Amino acid sequence: MPISKGDFDRGRHEPAEVLLSFLREHSDQAFTLEELCTILMAEGYNVVEVVEVTEAALRALIERERVEVREIEETRYYTYRGFLGFRPSRGK
């Protein structure tokens, strides 16, 4: 899969992009924080930083309404939130 010049220069993908892409590809499933951390570890994030990076990326995606979170039996699950229709742009 091709990557952008920015990704090439940075050496790895942005965490939110990686998680959104993964969740979109698996939109029929929901995942725990721990499961999503393993996705970022595969991208080169180490164990020390991966939980914090994953949580920050998920917060940003939830705020942008791209990911939905729900607590089920005391465990938080995250899933891709597809668009239901027209989404207005933020610019002019």
C-alpha cells in the first residue's frame, strides 16, 4: 500500500489514521483498548507509549464523530462510525 511523502518522512503513520483505517476495514466489529493498542504496536509504537497514544487518538476520533465508544459489561468497546448521510463541510 502506498504511503504519503509525509508518512515517509515521519517513518510511520499517524496513530488516528492507523486506527481509523483499521476500524473502517472491520466496521462490523468493536474492539477494546487493548486490542487497538496491538494495532499501533505493529506500527512501531512501544509498550510504554502505546496506551497513551491510543487513548489520545481514540479521543480525537470520537470528537470528530468517526469512532463510537460504548461500555458493555464494564469494558469499553470502540467501533467505526459510518456516515448516515450528508455531512456538511466545516469550511466555505
